[in-house]
Amino acid sequence: MTCCHACGETARPIADIAFRDFDGSLFSRSGVIRHCRACGLGVVDTGLSDAEIARHYADDCIYAEMTGVGVGGNTPEDLFRYERYDEFLAPDLGEIIGRAGLVDVGCSRGGMLRHLRTRHPRLPLLGVDLDETSLRTLREAGVSAKGGSALDLPLADASQSMLSYLHVFEHILDTDAVLKEASRVLADDGLLFVEVPDAPDYGAGEARVGTMFWLAMKEHVYHFTEASLAAILARNGFAVQRAMRSHMPMRAGKAYPSLMVIARKTQSPIALDPAGAPHDALPDHIGAETRAFDEQAEAVRAFAGRHERLAFWGISLEFLNLWARLGAELTQRQPVRLFDRNRGKHDLTVDGLPIRPAAPPQGSEGLVVCAYMAGDPIAAEAERLGWPSEDILVLA
């Protein structure tokens, strides 16, 4: 029996999962998803340690060239999100402006900090991240930044008034160690601002980005509910003051399901009663997405069977999830090319296949467009390159 990391009840295996990543990545591995019906927490167990994951973020990741949730960019969707953060923080801004301000842990390029600096010039701000490139760009923008991790903050004991962890907790197995370190650097009544993906809404409306999207995020080791996040915080001496569940905009009319909480440090752990209705949203979502994935894989097989060659455009999680299932089969059957717009990926390979800028078709070649939130624009660009529409399959 495995005990739930959040509430201590039983966590049972509900699905096997296989991840594929760029060659040389530690994330190319298989694992199991365990789920607790008492609080709803989902745990992805692939055998990785926090130390290994931290080395990935420090040395291997390409977030400096990427856009999307959690990388601190300045797209219209990012700016909308920062406005929502500002509104959510509003009741506490007066308190933290008069004290040590806010430290954003795992700040990446620091988009939220740049926004808050403009809106609240008196608010002390600091970004902490493992990636030196991100920290350098943040300093160049006039925001203080230090190297460090959620498990080892470069801050003195009891020195801070608020720490923010935006899309951090779902990446770290030992959240108890994260919260122990947070408790060390926070003043006795200090605050936490935490945001994680809201697992019960993975399949709700515009938050269903595409087949297996939220489950294929190889870096996510937890799938949180409000109850499970509150339980982890309470066990470590943080009382939730308020919470908000909402959908934040992404590209192409899609959204990510957001769970935000503000929690205050207390003097001792807090006992929460996990009693209540069972949390079955995650296993239900996994079941639905598994069926959709089976259909997607069959559609790609049939499409490949009509062509002598095959190309994939959009070498990100959608492609990698599909490749984990079909890659060996397809490469044995026909030549395969990989395309992506992101120049940061052009030095990478997947099973030895190089990633290149898009090119015209070669003979009887089919093109699979994998980017859920850019499928139509990529298909249009492919047609301009000479790909016939009947030779383009757009995944959804």
C-alpha cells in the first residue's frame, strides 16, 4: 500500500504512462500514475529524484527560447494572467509593501515581477531561479534576481513577508522540503502565494487543449486538487486564507485550469479532515483521454499508410507523447522528418532524427501537424510551402 503524499490515505495505481523526450533527456522513461480518492492528488512516479529534475532545469531545458505558461513571457495571454495575479494579491499588497515585499521562487524570465514593478513601484521584488540566462535578463530589466532553488533559497532566516510559487509545486516531489525551506525564510506570519494546474478541470471546456495534453507534461510529478494542496500546506504549518479556481487564457482560444491559494504561516501543523465525497475527476479524465489517444494513434497509422514518407511539424509534448507510442513502428516503415519553428530545438534530435525548419514535401509525403494551439496556422504555412491539403493531418 502507498500512502498519499497529501493526506495520508491510500493512493492506488490507476494508469501506466510512457514519456518520450529529446535524445539525452532523463525524462524518456515509463512510470505509473497513483491517485488518492480521499483528497484527489495524482502522483506521477517514474523513479526520478528532485536532484535529477533540478539538474534538468539548470542544464538541459530550453525555456529561454520558449513561450507558454510558467516561463514568464510577455504574450497577451501572459499579460492577462499577470493582471489576475495582481487582483488576487491585492488584499495583501499593503502588508507586504511595508515589509520585505515579494520573492518569486522559480521566476523563470520574471514576467510577473516585471508587471508588478510597473504597477507597484514601492513593492520590493526579487526573483529566484536555477537558470542563469533568465536571471540575467531579469536583472537587465531592473529587477533583483538571485540564483537558487525552492529547496535551497538564498535568503536569511525569518527575513521575508511573501513567497510566490507559480507552477512550481507540480514539478517537485518533496513539497515538504520546499515548505520547510519556505517556513525558514518567512517571518512568523509570512504568506505564500501558490498556483498549480487544477486537475479536476483538465477536461472542462476550453481547458481541454487536446488529446492527453495535461497528462503528457513529462515534468509534472503531481496533479493537484484544492483539497490535496490545502492538505500539504496544512501539514507543513500553512493555513489557506483564500483560494480561486479559474481558467486562464492560452493561445487559440484555449485555457489552462488554474488553482491559486494564499496561505499564511502558523506556529504548528494543522490537521484537516479529509472526509467528503470521493475525488474521481482525475481517473475519469485519464479514462476519457486514453480512449481519445487510441483513436488519435489509429488515425495517424491510417494516414501514414497512405504515404511513402512522413513528416511531423511541432516537436513538443503533443508529438513526443504520440512518438512514445508510434515512433518505433513508424520509423521501421518509412522515412520520417521532424520540423519545428523554434531555433532552440534545431540542435536536438529524437531517436536520432534531427529537428529542422519546415521544408516542402518530398514525393509522396504526409505531414502531421502536432501543435494543438497552432494547428491551423501551421497547416496554412505548410500549404504555402507546397504541401497539398489532403496530405496534411492536424491533430486535436
